Amino acid sequence: MKRLSLSVTNRPPAALQPAARNARTHSRKQVQQIAASIREFGFVNPILVDAEDRVVAGHGRVEAAKLLGLPDVPVIPLGHLTPEQVRAYRLADNRLAELAGWDDATLAAELQELSALDLSFDLEITGFDTGDIERLISAVDTAGADPADEVPEPAATAIAQPGDLWLLGQHRLLCGNSCDAEAFRRLLDGAEAQLVFTDPPYNVPIQGHVSGLGKVRHREFAMASGEMDQAAFTGFLTTVLGNMAAVAADGSIRDLCETPW
């Protein structure tokens, strides 16, 4: 194998021509993800071009550079390759990377440790979206779950009844219906809420959606478990959130877990 002496030069993105037959496609979302990576880490992966400045590898990075408005990008010319080798290498550069695998346990551990840090960037910059990250971490956590963390099935006969109010020192806990404005007034007893944190049901069946890849079983919610149409679900959320807003102080913090519409 001949030892190569490659050099990095700079070219304006507009001066780099796409391959006439590039079989690799890049969605707008992926180009935006590449742009986010370049913005955070810098342009650390040069574009490979042939002797005529046609892109051999890095079409997505070129589009991302244009999206970012970069005046120039690092380029490595591959003048030693024949036209036939350029065509073959263009395929190999993409396909060989696809053939690699992942060690899910190591990947999950890396993502879990990163997610616990006070990062200056969104972890989705890695290319894994939030759903992927949660699924990977959850799978590892489930595999090594401590039996002590298992939640027992509820008793057949409920002890708490609607309307029950517990006084726990400075805290109050009410078994009530969030659709009932009076329940909020009774709970707060004249005080105003300084913080609201709520995770309303998503109006989808729990079975098949919240199931830990099929390993976990939960009961359906009493309401908004898929039985409401869009108008009814919108009305449900409007009522519940309106009740919360009515008892919350001006300037209070209100954290609502995202609800799909």
C-alpha cells in the first residue's frame, strides 16, 4: 500500500460540486443535525473531493455548511484516485459505516452518564433523539433492576376514597378529580400554588404504549386513555389546566409534561 501525503485546504462550499450520481440522500432534518454538530464541535471532518472539486464524501456536511453560512470549509483533495476508484470509494465510504454495530450496554452507559452532566448542549446532537436515548437507558436499567424497586400490585379494595384529605405536617394531599375546581380550592385552603407540575394522560391506551418494550404492564388511566376524540380531549385539558391556573399565583412556575395532540 502506497503511503499518501494528504493536505487540507479550504474551499467555499459553493465551489464544491455534488457528484453527478450520488446514491446517498440527506433529509433536511439530518442536514440540520449535521449543522448543529458543526456549530458545537467545529468543522472537524474535512470534505473529500476529486481533482475537479466534485464531492467524493461529505455531501451532507457541504449542505450543512451552506445552511450555517460558512465562508469556507476544510477539504482534502484525492487526486491520486482514478475516476473509477472515486465512484467505488463514494459507495464504500457510506456503506462500510452502515455495517458497523453498536454495543447497546456501552452506548446506554455513555448516554446515561452524559445525560447526568450539566451539558452546554442538547444530547440529541449525538444523532440519537430523546426517544432513542430513553429506550436505550431504560433497557439497561430494566436488565439490571433491583427487585426491591418492584412496585406491588394495589390491593383489591381501595383504601383511599374520592374526597379524602390527608394533613402531612405542612403538606396537604387530596384524593380528588382534577376536573373539579372545588377539589383544588379544598386542597389549597385559600393558599396560592407557587409551583405546578403535572403530567396529564395522553389520551392513548396505556397497554402497548407504556410497556417497557412489552415487559411492563400498567392499568389504564381512569380518563383520557384513548376514549376521547380530539374535541373531548381538548376540552378535558382546558378544564384541568384552567382549574390549575385559577389557583396558581402570578409568576408561579408551571411545568406541563408534553402532551401529543
